[in-house]
Amino acid sequence: MSERAKALLEFVVSDNRVWPDRWHQFHKIIKEKHPQAPNPLILGGSIASDMAKRIRLLHQIHEIKEDPDTLERADDFLRKEPYSASNCAPDPLSNRNSYGQEDVPPLMYLLLLP
């Protein structure tokens, strides 16, 4: 994994960030060259837990980690977003969705960190 990919993964979980407000626009950057990248958990996926949403964002970054051009565009996009444009939650993140059900194993997102 490149240093830029590691730095981006660390950035997106820093300061209690979970997912960007403009997640759909971020996904459009990725989807151009990586159509298999998972969709963001918005609209129908909005009931997902904070942990599931963070895992999805980390998974999206893992999909592009070997593509320097897309990684650069994604990195630039996320770093230019103001902190106020991030949905945040303190760690440890909840793994319970809007219905109170666990939707991912606890601490699963640690597998996706560098």
C-alpha cells in the first residue's frame, strides 16, 4: 500500500470522522475507474451504524489504493472538505443500526487500517 493511501486512511478516521457529507460526489470520483467500488451508505443505507459507514468509506479507499491518479483525486477531494462537512462520532463507534441491531462485528474496521 502506498504512503498516500495510508495517509488518506489515517485522515478519514482522524478527529472522529465517520463519513463525508458529500459522500456521493466522492463515490463518483472513484466509480469512474472503479465501478466495482461499494456504494456509499446514504439514502437506503442511511440506517446503517456509524461503524458500518466508516467501514464502507475505508473499503472504498482500499479499492483505489493501487491507482495513483484516482487516489490523488480522492485524497484532494476529502482534504479540501471542511471539517464541518464530515459526520463525526466518538470512538468506539456504534455498530448498531437505526433499528438497534448489530450490523457489523465490533472493531471490524481495524482490519482496513494501514
